[in-house]
Amino acid sequence: MTLELLAVLVLAVIFDYINGFHDTANAIATSVATRALRPQHAILMAATFNFLGAFFGTAVAQTIGSGLVNETTTSQAIVMAALLGAIAWNLLTWRLGIPSSSSHALIGGLLGATILAAGTGSVKWSGVVGKVLVPLVSSPVIGFIGAFLLMIALYWIFQRANRRPLTRGFRRLQVLSAGYMAFAHGSNDAQKTMGIVTLALFSAGVIPTVQVPVWVIVIAASAISLGTAVGGWRIMRTMGRKVVELEPIHGFAAETTAATVILAAAHLGMPVSTTHVISSAIMGVGSSKGPRGVRWGVARSILIAWVVTIPATALVGALAWGVLATLGIR
């Protein structure tokens, strides 16, 4: 194993670990905000189901490994630069408490480094459009509309129910929906690290094809679940309290809708942003109360982060590759 490949593996584990604590809020913020779960119990459950979800499939990993850039022109330096760009963006947005996409951060870093190192011809633009850009727009829209409609349906079904027993019942149901959301998060997000590691192994000649080895799945699952166990409290406060005032029925609707969208995308090999989907689902349930049900100022800052993530990390990834190339690592 070369030093470059070892560096890639270390960076990949760091990225996966940061992804875990950066995205803890995706799985448990609503459950903690509605007091369906104590924070410590919620984090333990999220870490467990993140680990299990990582074994759901490898379709997303295949997209990252061979569906976005030409794997034959990819070098260790390109993969390192992609990871450095994604790590830098994740740490910045975590510090600012902004829910941004770890998935799109990694994709942006990979595209930026690839374009600078090998040219635009090494990018599989049909894959970028079909697997990244279309889901980037459509998955939050589906999450918003789905959560809004589910919330309206629940209001209609339980319109005559006594409020206190209803709240108690949905607080219990939200434990299940939080586990479902954590499983979905692991199924989609852990696969991005699997894909980037597999791409690095292929480019180094360690494996003959871009197929995810079992040991890579185990490492990715372990790193993201350990990161989740640490917890990202800054982003959790934004997701759980600052966007919408949540009750257990809202948390159940948001988590159930988001997890379903994310699992469907994982099955189709689409590396969607779990952050985007759960954030839009939370906005959807908030909108069911009317326009004032969502704090749109906070929502606007989240939307801005969504838009700038890929171009920002592409720039950082390109700069990182330039630095590595200057040091003689290509």
C-alpha cells in the first residue's frame, strides 16, 4: 500500500466520522426537540441504526465510484483533494450551525479536483445531471410536499382526538420513525465513503473493478456510526428548534417522509442529501400550520447553503489538488 493510498484511507475515515457527527441532527433532532427521546438515548439509537443502514446496499457507492467521473483518469491526489474539500466545508458549516450536505460537499470536491487535474472530459456529465443535480432539486421538493400532505392527512384523521393522549401516542411512534430515519441516513451517507474509497483502491490498482469490498463497508459503517455517537449539537439546535416549533406528530410525519424518500433514492443509486430532505420535510410539516409555521429567515440561510455547497467545495477541491500537485503528489 502506497503512502498516497494510506493518506486517502485516513482522510476517508475522517470524512465519514465528521459526516456522522455533522449529520446526527438529520436523524434525531426532531425526536430530541419533541422530547420523544432523551439526547443520550437518541444518539445511541441513531449510531446503531446508522451502522445497520450502511449494509443496505451499494448502489450509491457505485455512483460515487464510477458514475460521476472517469475512474481510469482518477488519481490518489484527486481523491485526496475531494476529501479535503468536503472535510473543510463540513467543519465550517458545523461551526456555523448550518445544516449543509456532506454528500454534495464530497461530490463538489471530486468534480472540482477532477476538472482541474484531468479536464472536463473526465466528468460523466450525464451521471452528474441524472444522479446528482436532478435529485438535488427533486428530493427536497418531494420531501416538502410529502410531509405537508401526510401532516394534513394526520390532522384530518385525528381531528376529534384528545390532544394529550394523541401527543403521548405520537411521542412513542416517533421513536420508531427516528430509528427509520437513522437507518435511511446510514444507507445513503455511509455509501459515499464506500464509493470514494473504492475509487481510490481501483485507481491504485488494488482491486480490478469498481466493486465495493466487504471490509470497506465495515469501515465506513463503523466510522459514520462513531461520528454519530459524538453528536452534532450546533446543527441539532437549528434543525430541532429554530426552523419550526415541533410536536411529536410533526416529528413523526417529517421523519417518516424523509426516511422513505432517502431509502428510495439509495435504492436507485442517487446520492441525495439527507440534510436537504429532512430539512424540507420539517418545513413541510411546519407549513401545514400556515405561512407563519416556518421561520423563513432561518430556512433561507439553509437554502443558501444548499445552493453554494457544490460550487464552493468544487473550488476548494480544485485548490487542494493544486497544492498537492505543487508538492509533487499527482
